[in-house]
Amino acid sequence: MKADEIQVGGDHYQRMPVQPWTVMQAVLTPEEFRGFMKGNILKYALRAGRKDSDDTGKLNHYILKLKEVTA
């Protein structure tokens, strides 16, 4: 399954005509976009278990997307 087919914690992004990270990927350089992905990976890894949300699921979601854009 592709990262764009998944949403962790609701469906608010999937109901949008365009996913926010699709817009970011279009306007950022590839290096900037990878940096954005890595920043979110670190954020969700560091806060996992400290907030009432599925941060581990979000972490894995960003890892999947980063793998897709670096493949």
C-alpha cells in the first residue's frame, strides 16, 4: 500500500482534493521535502507515548512516504 492511500488518526487529509504533502512536494526542492519528512519522523518518534494520538502510526506513515520519495 502507498503512503497516499493511508491516513493515521482520522480522514481529514483523505477528504481533501490534494494531500498537503503533495503540495509541499510540488513547491519544495527534493532535498527540502526529504528534510520535511525527516523532521516529522523525528517529531513523532520523540513524542511517541507522550500524547493521546497514534504517533507510532504517524511515524511509520512518514517513514513509508520517505522511502517512496527516495526510491
